[in-house]
Amino acid sequence: MSKLSYKVIMREFKSRLKKLGISYARLAKTLNIPESTLKKWVNAPDGSFNRISLIAEALGTPLEVILKSINEQNLLTFTMNKDQQALFSKNRTAFDVYWLLVYERKTLDEVMSTLKISGADLKSILFKLDRVNLLIVGAMDKVKIPRMIPIRWVFQGPFMESLKKEWIEGIVKSTVNLQFFQLTAASREELYKELNMLEEKFARRTIMELSGDSKKLTQIRYLSASAPGSFVRNET
């Protein structure tokens, strides 16, 4: 089994264990293996299909149900609260750190190199991100990054509005495809539905492919928008 598939499935297993309140010790006992072995299975970068099937069976959930659950994750709407936006409005580097760590999954060393900031500056920003609940700085300054989930950004609030403007300006300077349609209300809703499904599909794929070889990834900024009206200017 590929590293990508195995890691994504094991992440789903971890989530299910937490929701069900099942400990590793209890699951290991069901599987009749040492707890240490189970932890190695779950945290390994790769593993066999048989291993995955055994865990699914022990959880009482058919593997096909788990795979379907992974493939059908819906996009969750996301925006930032007032404290988070206030931090980023005041300190744009803090947003850049947050973005690189959470969405591009860069290491701390890579963040410092990309942004050309010192370890002390990075540490200060990490604690600020912790205070506004965007990540967790634990013992020995170990940083816990939120689990990646497919999201749809909601641009509400001053910083989010400025970010939207910045991103749109950056995108329209590159290749832009602009189309004109004349559709019934039913067809219009079908168009929106199809676009949403496409976005969800590739948002999920982004999460999965981040588990693979990062050197093979290409960064893409995608914008979808619509507005009523023609291309003809209204001179009245």
C-alpha cells in the first residue's frame, strides 16, 4: 500500500479511536498484540492492507465505510475570530508563519529560512499564535500543529477582507479565464453545485497528497467567483 493511503487511513483510525473513547491498550487487547506494536502500526509511514483490515475489524467498522468517510469529507467553512484577525492585522509575519506551518506544513527551520527571521522571533510569534488558539506550544516549546482538514475560507472581518483583496490581485495578474453564461435558475444552481463538488474533491486531495513526497507538490492559487450581469457596460 502507498505511503499516502496508509498515513491518511491511520489518521482516520486515530480520529475514530478518540471519538469512541477507545484507548490503544484496549484496541491492542482486542487485536491480541502488544500495545507497543499497535502504536508502531498506527505511526508507521507505510504498512500492509492486512494490517489496516485488522484494525478496521477490531473497531467494528467495515474498511469500505472508513474509506468512504475519508473520500466524502465535506469542506468546512472557516474564518478567523476578532483576536486572530487583530493579531494578523498588527503583525503580518505572524500570518505568514501560521500559513507556512499549518497549510504548507513547513518545518520550523523552513519557516525561519523562508521568512528570514530568527529563532527568537519565531518563538515569540508561536506563543502569540498559541494565545489566539491557532496552534499549541507545549512542553519544551514543542509545537502542535492542527490536523489538516478540507476547508472553504469565509472572508469576514478586516484582516480577512484585506487578505481576500491581496489574493485576488495576485491571482488576476496571472492567467485568468473569464466566461459568460446565460442559464435558467436551475442550471445556475447546477453549475454552483458542480463547482463546489470539484473544489471539495481537490481540497481532499490536497490533504492526502500532503502526506506524500512534498517535492512533487506544486502550489496553486484557485479563485472561483460569479456576478450577475452582462459584459456590456450600462451607460445610463
